[in-house]
Amino acid sequence: MEPKVLVNPTVQEAYKMLRENLPQHKTILIVGNCWVHYVGRASSKLEPGERILIIKEDGSLLVHRSTGYEPVNWQPPGCIFQVKAEENILKIHALRRKPAESVNVFFDKIFLVSGLNLVDSGEFTLYASEEDMQKAILMEPSLVEDGFKPISYEKKVEPGFVDIYGVDKNGRFVVVEIKRKTAGKDAVLQLARYVDAVKAKVNHEVRGILVAPDISRGVQRMLSTLGLDYKTLNPKKCAEILKRSETKKLEEFFRKA
Amino acid sequence: MEPKVLVNPTVQEAYKMLRENLPQHKTILIVGNCWVHYVGRASSKLEPGERILIIKEDGSLLVHRSTGYEPVNWQPPGCIFQVKAEENILKIHALRRKPAESVNVFFDKIFLVSGLNLVDSGEFTLYASEEDMQKAILMEPSLVEDGFKPISYEKKVEPGFVDIYGVDKNGRFVVVEIKRKTAGKDAVLQLARYVDAVKAKVNHEVRGILVAPDISRGVQRMLSTLGLDYKTLNPKKCAEILKRSETKKLEEFFRKA
């Protein structure tokens, strides 16, 4: 890629470049002195200062200050853009229809403007921790089995902490032990100890379910002997569930401010 | 500001620039083909592709793809950076101590690198809608008065919808009417109608509280005559409460993926 870059362009030069590059859905980078008005469900004003503006090929917009990992202003994908150059001010208007929201970015000094044609088909893969798997199960208990209802997690019993403690669809108590890697005999013995400890306490039948992406050789037999169950669960799947829910939260966040 | 910009630099040239600019806590922009490894509570891998990397002066890091308003990888402020150029690959290592997290970004092609000295003291002001004020009160009911407990919101009563319905610390029913601008006599009459409608329904004492940043001339007397209360509440304060809670959500999101 030969990136188009203008350093210290005039407002007219920057305007011309945007007029060419925006309709081609290029990714636009502008660094300069700007102020921003937002009107939507709420409204906001950002006083002048030197910032980075990114407009992506999907029509999303981000204004980044020199500190903080959050953008100060943003719009999700699907914006329609209008550019104007009037009285030595570059005005970028980003409009969303549903909900009706508009962001106006005004530049009076531009240090850098670039139109980028980014080629990117690389996959992003997130691997989850055991704690993340636990969270995913608490959010979607059916990952363990249909009708499973968590009661508590990190429940202290004699030998340590039970990952998740709950009841199955028949009302029987269930102890869940989570492993993010292939579970070996150690994991089974750990689960068995928890089940025994809870049994002694509640004086009722208690089931034990080992949750892991895979089990080692001989572990299935050991589980059967001890009357314990096994449920395959991939940490990646958990990561996606969390990512989805967190993205929802993030979207909520972005929708508002 | 005279921005330092290198277009299509070699890995060595980009390395040299980073070695100079990173210790000076400049804001760094790199556009190029990169892949990213993250290891922390969870871990992630991003396959090669052309992206924008931003390192801010507070030590936060963002990797942005050409679509989506969210960064694909990020680190909050406070990272320590190491840069290397080996075998024609530029490696940027961002390390956080607490929690221990590290992001490695590897570039094999660089289109653009820039070291920016952004001057920005502009204030960001967010103005809230009535719906935002309602949300803030539901999150922090003491904004109305100490001991206030919301029961429901947008409760339908005969003349329309009550903004917030709850009980005060003495167990009396309370109807809250919210205005985001100076409240006039119309607002008082609206509140009075809601109070009467609820009174007729519950057959109990019902208080009415008008919540607004300010009230017009003569409104205080009218409120007193009708036995209604007034509580000053600035929409800006509500916006900050929401922003704070949403930032928490955002931080949670960022902490994980």
C-alpha cells in the first residue's frame, strides 16, 4: 500500500483529500486542532485541542485525545459523512439516522491527514481463563446441562473453594469443577473431595460435574467409578459468550455518551 | 506543532523514531501490517493484517482495525514499553504490572509512523437527557432525597406515565417528575395530576417531588400551595454519574478481552 499522507496541509488541501477518499470508504486519519459537538439522546461539547480523528471504512468515527484508552467522542458504524471547508475551517459532519445522532468535528489546524486502504483478514482469537469459564457458566448455566441452576460460586467447603455450586433440573445438588485445559486424574480427585464435603454438610445426594475442554486417558473410567459426570466445554466458546455480553455493555456505553 | 512523520520507513527507521519518541511520552501513531499477542488474565492472538496502532502519552495502547468502533487490542494507561528491531520485524512490547498483562505487537511492514506532541486542555462537557436523569436517579436514589427508594419507573397512571414512583424513608408513596430544564407551572400541574391519580388508586398519602435544575418565578409558591416538593438536580451531574458507571463497565470490558 502506498499511503496518501499530507503533512501540515492547508484546510483546502485536507478538504480535497477527504472529498476523494471518503466516498471510496478508505480509513481516514486526521491529526490536528479540533473541537467537537455531539447531539443525540444526550449532547456534548468538546473544546478545542489537538487530537486524532479516525474514520473507518464502515462509517464509524473515533476522536482520541492524547491520554486515556477511551475515545472522547465516537459513533458506531453506518455514519453518513459530509465535509465542508469554510472560512479556513474543515468541518466533518457524521450523521446517524437510527437513533438520530450527529457529530460535528471542526479543524482549524491540520498536522497530518491520511487516506488508508487497510487490508485485514486476520482472525482474532480470544482464549478464556478458568474464571472466565466460570462467568460464562453463571451467565448461561445450560453450558453445564439443561435445567442447571447455579446457587453460588467460590463456595468455601472444607478442602477449598467450589467453582460453582447449584441444583440440577431434578433439584439435586451439583458441584461443578472447571478446568481450562485437558483435565487429568487430579481434577477428578479434587471434584470427588468437594462432592464428599458437600454431601457431609447437606446430608443429601450431591452430583459432581467436571467441566473441561477435554479429559486425559483413563479419566472417563475414573469418573464413572466415582459416579461423577463430565461435560465438554471449550474456553474459546466461553470467551465468545463473555465477549458478546461485554460488547453489548460496550455498545450500551457507546450508544450513550 | 511540526509533526514527525515517516512514510514507508524501513523497520530500522521506524525503530529509531520510536526509541527517540517513546521516552519523551509522545503520542505514537503507526500504520502497517502487524500481528498481536496478548497474555494476561485471558490471552488472545490476532493474525497479521494492516492496522493502526496508537500509543498515548499516558502509556495506553490501542490497536484499531479498518472496521468497528472498538479496538481489537488495548491496554489501559501505565504500560511500560520496550521496542526491538530484529530480523526486519519491529516488536513493541507493552507491559502492565498490576494485573500482570502484556501485549506484543509485531510489524513487518510500516506505511506510516508519527511521533506527536498533542496539546490538549479542552474540556469535555456532557449534557444529559431526562431519560438519563431518570437512570441516574434509579442508580443513586439519594439524588432525590435520603432514604428514597424507587419502586418503578414509567409507571402508567391515568393521565400518563410517572417518571419515577417510590417510597420515602417514612414509607410514604412518592411520585417524581423530572425536567431537564427550568421547570415551569406546567410541570407542577403535571406532577399534581399524577399525585392525585396515584392517591385515588392507593388510597394513601402520596408525596410529589419535582426534580429539575431550576424552577421559574412563582413556581415555588405554587408547589407550596399544592403541598409538593422541589429538588434541584443538574442534568450534568446525572451525565457524570452515568458516565462514571458506564466507564466502569467499559473498564471491565477493557480489562478482560
